[in-house]
Amino acid sequence: MATIQKHLDAIRVERAALVPEGHSAVPAAPTEAVAVIWGVAWAQAQVLTLARLESLTTDRDAARTLVATQSQDIASLTGEIDALMAASEARVSEQAHGLAAAQALAATQGQALATAQAELERVTTAANAAAVLAEREAKIERQALQATVDRLTDQASDLKSLLARLSPTPAG
């Protein structure tokens, strides 16, 4: 009976040696792999952010160019209207000798002036609407970029948190 007990004890010792201690403990994260993953994620985030920033800058510059062009158009139309007004005044002074002719000319010039002013108002309204639209689009783009930056910041915080949880805590 003692011999059998010796053999059973030997088998128990061998089995205990086969089961590693602390088998339920999580192994430490591979630091190099985490560093590579983090580096790639960070580089991608920078590339996406810089690409979006460049796109927004291009859009903003295009909007500014459009506003400048429309402002020049308005200035040109204003000059043309001033020239038309000067020409109409010259005609009125030339034809002042006849009351009927002067009244007919004044009516014609009044219509031209009203048309020119209506055109000026239409162009001014269109230019103002384009400027407001450009500002709104730029604001939306800025907000979208900020949302992207915030999302990337949240992702970076989540990754930092994950790294902090996965990194081994120093004993002691």
C-alpha cells in the first residue's frame, strides 16, 4: 500500500509541475507592437488632419477670391452707373432748350437710372448672398474640422487609456 501511495504522490507532483502557476494572469502587452500600432495610428491621424486642413484652406482661399472678384464687378458696375449718370446729365443740359424734349429725356434717363439701380441692387444682393454663403460654408468646414479634431482627440484619449490599462503596473 505504501508503494502505491508513493506512485500516486509522484503522479500528483508531476501534474502540479505541468500546470503553470498564475495561468489566469494576463500577460504583459508587447510594448514594441503597441508602439508600432500607436505610431501608425498617430501618423494616419496627422495625415488626415493635415489633408482636411489643406482642403479647408483651399476652399477658404477660393471663397475669398470669389468675393474679391464680385467686389471688383460691383465696383466696375458702380463706375459704369456713374458714367451713365454723367452722360445723362450732359444730355439733359444739352437739351434744356426745349421743355418737352427735356421732359422726355428726363423720363428716359429716370428709367435708365432705375434699371441701373435695380441691376446694382441685384448684383449687390447676389454678392452679399455669395459672401454670406461663403462665410457659412467656411464656418461649417471649420466646425467639421473641429469635430474631426475632437473625435481624433477622443480616440487618442481612448488609446492612451487602453495603453494605460494594458501596460504592466510596477510591483511594489
